[in-house]
Amino acid sequence: MALRMRPSPGAATATLKGAQDWLTEADGAVEQFLSGRLAAMFPADGFQGEEGGKARQGTLRWVVDPIDGTANYARGHPRFCVSLALLEDRTPRIGVLVAPAMGETFAARLGGGVTLNGTAIRAAETAELSRAVVETGWSHRRPASAFVALVQRVIDAGAAPRLSGSGALGLADVAAGRSDGYVELHINLWDVAAALVLLREAGAHVSPFLDGDGPERGNPILACAPGIATELTRITGI
């Protein structure tokens, strides 16, 4: 469905909910489809989507980001994904990210490992920031000056910066060892819920995103190869 509805490359085909906060027709359609299918399959479970919020309550709750990387998606770029997670209270149990235009599916179950297209993956063994690639996600919910300062600290530490437009896939790249870190000063639950399971099962270091009011209001996040966790935590303050 997401592929069929994806705009052609060019100027963004979408509306703005806020500063660089894009919304396409596919966001609502994919979320509605997943909500309906999950309600039919698991009627006792809760459901929360980025667009519609908490539609149903339950001890187990499915959390969906129908299109993560909407700014990319709205311009016909292939780097976007559908994110689906199952939470039990504050414990992520299942995480699935499907990036259909790239032909990739990440899947993880708590205690059951993590795969990319069926092959097991692990976080990188990088131990020096001078050899690291670190993605720095941008959020309009924090001042631009704070983002610029964060990027500068990462560069000053010797790491190479990256910004690719999808927080969920940026985190998945850390789980797969394709990058060494992902840091963002504010991100929401639906962006990270599935990736939290991927990262844990891949042996990555992850900051305590679900502490405090993170599930409701969002939190900063740092995910990285365990060998650079101490230094990157010091640099980012997360």
C-alpha cells in the first residue's frame, strides 16, 4: 500500500502538520489498515498510531508509525519504513520495520534475536569514535542551535556525521552494524518502539528512552555500538 501510494520524485507531495513535519495520504491509510487488521486478529490488545493516538486500550499495545521518514517518502525517496511494535506496559516485546522500497524487513522478538531479511544481525564492534559513523537526528521540537551544537560535538570527537531522514531506520542501522550510533535530542515513542527491540537483541547500547514520561511525551535517545557507549554518552549527555 505504501509503495503504491508513494509520490513520484520531485517537490514534496504532502501537507505540513508543523515545521518540516509532513503528512501524506498514505500515513492515514496505512495506519487505518493496520489498526483494523490488528483489531480483528488480537481484539483484546490496545493500539496506538502516530496519526490517531491511542485508539484502543489493553495490557498489550501495538504501536505504529505508518510512514517513518515521511519527508523522504513525500519526495519519492526510497528511505522510509512502516514501523510496528508490541509493548507490554513499558516493555517492548516485538519490533518489525519494513522498508518496502529498499526490500528490507527487520524483525525482532524479546529474547528471540533479531534479523534483517531473515539473517541474524549484530551491532558493530567499533571501539573508537575516530572510526565511527554517527547519525544525528533533527527534531523541530528542540532549538536548531542545540542540534548544531550536538553535531559539532560529534564531529569534534572524530566521528563522521550522518543525517538520512528516518529515525526508525537510523536506529535499525545501528542494530545491523551499518552505522555506529544514532542520537536525537527528542523523538517520539512511535518512532522508536520497534527499533528498541531490534537494538536490544542486537547487543547495542540504548539510553533509557522509556523512563519518565518518554512513552507519552517523547525523550532523547542514544543508541550505539557498546564499544563507544561511554564516550558517546559523555559527549551527547544522553
